[in-house]
Amino acid sequence: GGALVGCDAGFLNASRIKGSHAAIKTGMLCAESAFEALQAGRSGDELAAYPEAFEKSWLFTELQQAKNFKQWFKKGRSTATLMTGVEQWLLPKLGMKNPPWTLQR
């Protein structure tokens, strides 16, 4: 079996140009899930605990806050600069941790 972790799985915070901390954290979460499965004698099972652990981690929160960064830049630099500022500076000041919208590719 295998698992996708790090940048190959899309765990990159492009707005902060930080991929190594995400790769390390997702690798740790995957390893912990695999270890728990092996300890329980479930060596051939799907690692259902891995996505659950990711959604409970600080990395999920960080990536949710930066989810639209790359999509804004496809609309032009001025739009991207303005909207990234709104999403990552203004909305948190107004008490909204995550943007209420999600841009699609």
C-alpha cells in the first residue's frame, strides 16, 4: 500500500512558500496512522485514521486559510494582491478565520 503525503498530495501553503513543514507533518500523521493499524493487526487495511488526523491538525487550519491563493493569481496580479490581502489580513481582523468562499479551478 501507499499514502500520498507532502507536496505530492497538495499539502503546500503557496502563500507562505512553505512545503517542508507540511510534508513533515503529513508524513508524521501518516506514520502514526500506519503504526496504529499495524499494532491493531490491520496491516492490509485502508488508513482511514490518516485523513481524520489531518483534519484535526493545525496544518488543515493553515491550508484552509490559504486555499484560494493560487486561484486568485490566475485572475491577474492586482486582483490577486487585493483579494489575498482581504482573505489573509482583513477577514481574520474581522473574526473570520477562513474565507466564506472557495474558488474553483
